[in-house]
Amino acid sequence: MRKYRQEIEKFIDEHRDEMVADIIRLCSINSQKSEYVEGAPFGDGPRKALALALSMAEKYGFDITNYDNYAGAIDLNDKEKGLDILAHLDVVPEGEGWSVTAPFDPKEVDGKIYGRGTSDDKGPAVAALFALRAVKELNIPVKKNTRLVLGTDEECGSSCIKYYYTKEKEAPMTFSPDGEFPVVNIEKGQLQGEFSAALEGDGEKRLVSISAGTKVNVVPPKAKAVIEGFSIDEVEEKAKEVTEKTGIKFTYDLVPVFEITALGANAHASTPDNGNNAITGLLELLCRLDFSPSKKIDTIKKLYALMPHGDTKGKTMGIDVEDDRSGALTLVFSMLSLKNNILHGFFDSRIPVSGDGDKILKTVSQKFKDIDIEFLNNSVVKPHEVDGNSPFVKTLLSIYEDYTGLKGECVAMGGGTYVHNIENGVAFGAVFPGTDTKMHGADEFVVIDELLAAAKIFAQSIVELCS
């Protein structure tokens, strides 16, 4: 048995209820990004979540540092840098379709905690805090420091952690509990495409507006369009065909305008097949309706042809690529607006390690140019990879195997984490194989026993990596 394992397991189990209570308190705060206010670079919600988390750590006897409410740090000791653990306290929007509890009214039900942020990433952040507590309160000797860094803007570009690294240097080893077990040593590259166009043309039967999507990295569960000149019967006839083909459902509001709402299912953009895209479902319907001829409708049809419903690998765009190490490219049409004849939209693409990002960028740019839509991007985020045979990674895998009895191996993922630009950074938990926590979706949850296991694994990792 690994040294200190019995003590670590006993400590974490004895503090189970305390850990659950801290997670529930933290997840009660709506910490999605909002407008800048003085002293709160990402809005008051993220600031409040950071303040609460740091106060928890201070209560447990840790030294804390607040980096101007961009990020906070919790130190195990004052020794030289050994290990950084990077977690985040901001969340994606609540979305719709919650059934167990309201998004920011977290509850423990049948061994799970439900609520926005329980899995991504407040639950794992608290698990890491309790791992630090275990090492500290058990007086386990370590030669180097472990620092838990809590950011507040991971979901919208990670500017918080970029700011933090203008103040601090990277530790020799870093992991983020914002992914999956065993160890994610490969993160795909990313292209978050943005495009716009001024469209002309109206008529008796016309498209007035579109409003769809909330975040570029989320499969949109809802999309709305306002049309004029149509009867409800002719729209419903086409909508039934689209529902049969796509699974997207439609509702209608006829007063004061004819508004169509497409209803799908959200998911993280890195796993688009777990959702059902309301934008592409809506465009499928709009392309079937008999609008008066116009450049606006022609352009909408050409745009939809580039990213049709169900094409989550970029085949129609001409950018599909796949490899054994990191899987297939993914593509999600995630945001779209049409207002006053100005079209503006976004898509999210995750690129495997074998993908040529510059070639993909060039291909996409040309495709949009061909349909007279301006493509606004000029760069891509390269894939990230850490040697799976390094002592750091092999130690993490070994501890995971011993604590779970499951095979420890490196995996790749499409989601990007805080470690994407960190030289020796990997994602390590906190989601276990076979568990779908509905991250970014309705009824997001974390399995308490799995989070306790993660805390034990994190504590053992601190001990062995910093001794």
C-alpha cells in the first residue's frame, strides 16, 4: 500500500459532509461572467465565488493571495514551487430544462450533488482544497509547495489565468481537475470562428431576425427567428418534416410577431454529438420555407450548406480530419444573430493533433469568402501535448490505478483547460470513465463518492510529487 494512503482515505471520508456543504455553498453563487464593475473584472458573481472560496481556505488555516479578483491562490506551505493545481469558479449560463433542482439551488439527491458548477469546476476545486487539507492536517512531510490556483474566467477565454501568469511563474508540474481521469495529456487545437455580413433583400414573405446561442463553446439548445408573410399551417407542415429528420422541436408565438422557436439539447462544444443543435435545426426549417427571393435568403441557405444539421465533423466545410491519438475534428455552429439585415455568427471547431491548423484556417476563410460572408479570424489555437512517459504523468497514472483498480492511461480530449498553454500541464480528473455529469447541460451533477475518490487521489499526488 502507498505510504499515507490509509490516513488520507480516513481523513477524506470523515470530512465528506463538510466537503459537500462547501460545494453547495459555492454552487449557490451564480458566477457566470457579466459586465465589468470596479474591483470585479468579470462581474460580481465570479468575484463573490472567489471571495467565498478563499475565505473557506483561510478558515482551514491556509495562506491565501488574491490577484485583483482575477484569480486566487491557496498555498500548502512556503517552500519552493513544486505543483500547481488549477481550477476555476466561473460557470456557463444556466440554460433550460432543469428538472431535479434550479441551477443555483444545489441539492444532494441520491448520492449526487445537482447544480450548475458542481462538476465544472467548483466541485473538483473543493475536492482539491480538501486534498490540501488532508496533507496539511495530517502533518504529512513534503519538501515543496503545492498551490491551488482558482480562476474566474475559464469559460470565456481564461484571461484570468493569463493575468495570474503575468504575476507568477509556472510550477515545474501542473494539473487541472477540469477534465477526465486517468490523465489528459493531449488537448485538441481550437478555432472559434467568427463571421459577419450585411444582407439585402426583403419581400412579402421575409425573414426579419434570428437570435440563437449563448456561448461559442456550447451546442445551442434554443434558436429563435421572426418571419412575416406566412400562415401557421405552411410553417407547421415544414416543421413536422424537420422534426422527423432532426429531432428538433418547434413552438410558435404569433403575437405581436410570428416568432418560431427551435428547441434542441445543449452540450459542450467538444462533444457535439451529446447535444442537438437548435441553430442548424432552425436553419433547416428556414431553408424549406417559401420566402420571397432575396440575397438574404440565398446567403442563409449557402451558410447552412457549409454547416448542415448533423455534420459535427466539418465534412461539408472540407476540414474533417481524424487520428488515433486524439480522435476526430469537431464542428459546432454555436451562435447566430440577424438584426437590421446584419448577420453575425460563431462556430467552434476542435482540431486533432494531426490537423494542420493553418490549412484549416485557410480552407474555412475561402469557404466563407465564396458565399460573400466576411470571416474575421486570422489564427488558430494549436493542440497541446505532454509526454505520456514523463515521471510526472507516470506518477499520476500509477496513483490513479492503485486507488481505483482501473487501468491508468493517457487520453485526449477536445475541451480546452487551463493547462493548454502550460508546458508541463495535464488535466487530471475529476470526471471518472463512464460517468456523464451533464457538464454544460441541464441537471449538471457530481457523484459524491467519485469526488471523494478524486480528493484522495489528489492528496496522494501532492504527497508523492512534492516529497
